[in-house]
Amino acid sequence: MTTPEQVRPGQILPVDVDAVPAVELGPGVHVRMLPGMEGIRTWVIDLAPGAQWPDLDVHDAYGEAYFVVRGELIEGDRVHGPGTYVAFGAKTSHRPRSETGVRAFGFNYDV
């Protein structure tokens, strides 16, 4: 997956998220990589109804966070709906899925 350009100091970079090409990571799982800043990868994920992240997503050294924009994202037995912010610290893992379909905006700390 190609990492997009970084936002430089003093730069304002508007991006039409839907114009960013989506990469299919697994059946019904698509990611759009967005411009970020040094040490931060930003992205949007879309899961189709019934889709699940292809593998366990492990965060050994750094954390990850996402904000559910629409739909529902399920982590274990917890359902996160629109407006929910979910943060994962280092040494965590998860495998999100969705019964309804979902769009979430997130970022990884890769300092």
C-alpha cells in the first residue's frame, strides 16, 4: 500500500476522502490512506455489512485510534456507533467487524 504525502509545516491540504483510491485488504474491507504528519498514519476504513478485518491487528510499540463516522463497528462484544471514539494503547490487539457496514476515520502512532 502506498503511503501518501505528508502534510508539511505551514501547509493546508484539503482532501476529498472519496476521491482517494481505496485498497481492498480483505473481502468487504477497504482502506484509504490519507496524508498525515511525521509519526502519524491517517486513514479511512469502510467495512461492508458482515465484513471482518482480515487478521488480528496488533499494536506492539504504538497505539491506534479511530472515530466511527457512520454505521457500527464491533470490537469483541462491544458495538461502537456513530460518534464513538475508540483508542488503543501499545501492547493491544483487535479484529474489528461490522454487521451493518461502517466508515471510520483513524490514525496510527508510528513515532
